[in-house]
Amino acid sequence: MIPYGKQAISQHDIDAVVDVLKSDWLTQGPKVPEFEKTVCAYSHAQYGTATNSATSALHIACLALEVGHNDIVWTSPNSFVASSNCALYCGAKVDFVDIDPDTGNMCIDALTSKLEHAYSNNILPKVLIPVHFAGQSCDMQAIAQLSEQYGFSVIEDASHAVGSKYQDLPVGNCQFSDICIFSFHPVKIVTTAEGGMALTNQPELDKKLKLFRSHGITADKLQLQNETDGPWYYEQQALGFNYRMTDLHAALGISQFLQLDQFVAKRNQLASYYDEHLISHPHIKPLKQSENVYSAYHLYVVRVISATPDIHRQLVTQLRSKNIFCHVHYIPIYLQPYYQEKGFKAGYCVNAEAYYHSAITLPLFPALTQQEQEYIVETLTESVAALEIPTQ
């Protein structure tokens, strides 16, 4: 079975983790801050807070921006549930902005229209969480302009976009956002086995992020509120969580970052092959790549034009039966039973739903061979032809 995604682990990665196992520190040692500096240097952000997952990073990002009860957070329906759950953890209300089906990213026109309506009804969001779907940045400059106009904060969910660029600058620099989130899950661009990071250029947000990451506790003498009792003294100043990354995970991340540009270049090469062989097909449409964007290609997604939900289901099933583990990213978040219980119904974001019933994620990872790609393209096109999809 050819998986849709797979980590690439080198001997250098293994040696880096073994070195930590032989050291004096397994958890909160020197590797975590070293990893934070590595990611900041690459992304041009001033501060980084490593966490045990991107979900944890999203949660503390909301807390750092003081998201609380009765606040409103907007995000994309075309994402994993963590992109909206993070706001619910804080007691906030969640809403969704429809997508551009050609890119899978949040639609700026839909966002503008929704903000105008929300402003007139006094229900503006406190925070917007755009998701850089499949490795391609959203139009962050346009989003930043809207944030200034309407007064909301921005958390970039760049879980898919480590190593990507927007306007020739690395995603993660926070030029157009308050906080940017990376994921280091094994199927992402680089991995720490499991982990995430919150990046920011604002020192006060950085202090809050680090406080919430570690039980709300600090031993920093400059931040203590009371007289110290001695060199062992620490204070809990907020209700935080144990969201810390270990030195084992950080060491793997540092090693993986040495290969990041190589991984992304390979992913772009593989994506170009798919584009070249699928772009002219009457029923298969790869996602559109926006101008001023260099995608990290966490995912390679095609849409099957004119496919019904039944044809879509048959196609995915057929490909899997032929040892191609294609996938579907994503079921619109609000169609999940938990969100339906909150009042969301089918038809809420028509573009996201139409996209969902036509999208297929094809295998894409650095070790994917040309022979495997040839087999995937041939099998996909033959399967689509056999289903006799009507021409638009």
C-alpha cells in the first residue's frame, strides 16, 4: 500500500535522538530552547514556544490572546477539528468562513462579506484562525488589512506549511499575524514524532505562551510577583497545562530542520509531476497555486469535477483496493456530530461541502518513487474513465 504521507528518518536523526538518551536531560534540557531558536531563525520570527502538539500550541495561542467565554473565533471549515476546538477549550463560540474551492483556503471575498454582516450586527470575532491548507499560505496581507479594519487578532494555523513562503518570505515570520502555529506530526513536512510550535514577534505574547505551556508556572526572577524564598522558588501565576516538548522530540526536530529545504524541494518536484500529467484531464483538477506563494506541499489534492458523492466514494474505494491509500482532506468541521449538536447544519458553507465531495488527496512524501507516481496517475485516470463521469 502506498500511503498518502510518510515521515523520512535519516541515520543523523536517529543519532541525534540517541545522543539525548545518553545525556543527562530527557525532558526540559537544552535541546528544546535550541529547537525554538532553530525554527525562529528559519522562519524569521522573534520568539518560539515548542509544545507537545500543534493542538496544544493552538490552545495556548487562544489563551495568550485572552479568548474566553462568549468571545467569538472564526476559522476555516476545511481543516482538522483542532483548528476550531482550540477556541472551544477556552469557552468561546466558533464560526466558519467558507473557502475558495480552487485552493482549499479561506475565501477573502467570503471573509469580507461575513465581517461586514458581523459588524452591522455587533458580532465580530475576537480572533480569526486562517488555515494554510495543504502547504499553501492564505492571502495574509488581505487578512491583516481586514484585521486592522475590524479589530480582530490573527492566529495562522500553518500546521501544513512549514517550509513554505508567502511574498518571498518564510511562513511563520508573523508579519501579518499575532501568532503562527506549526505542526511536527509525522505526516507533516518535518517531524518531532509529535509536536508543535507557537511563533510570535510580540514579547508579551511570548511570555504568556510559555507560561500556559508549563502549568502557568515560572521561576524567572524578572517575572516573580513575590519575594523569592530561595533558589528553588517558583510561582504559579496562571492556570496552565503540561504542554511541554521533551528534549528527545526537540533533538529530532533540530536534525529534521537540516533537511527541510530538501524535503520541500522534493515535494514540489513530485507535485510538478502530478500537475504535468493531470492538469489537462477533463475530470481531474489539481488545486490552484496562488501567486506570491511557494507551497510546502504537505498534501497534493485533486478535485474530481462533476463527481457525485457516490462517485467520489467509489473512486476512493477503488484506489485503495489497488494499493493507493488516497485520503480525503477534510470533512467540513461543522458536519461533525459534536458541531451539529451546536446548531450547525449541512449547507452552511456550500463551497466547503462541494469541495469535500470532490477532493482526493494523492500520495506525496519525499521517498515516493517515479514508478509509484506513474502507477498512481495511471490508476487514477483509468478509474475515473471507468466511472463514466458526465462532462460539464
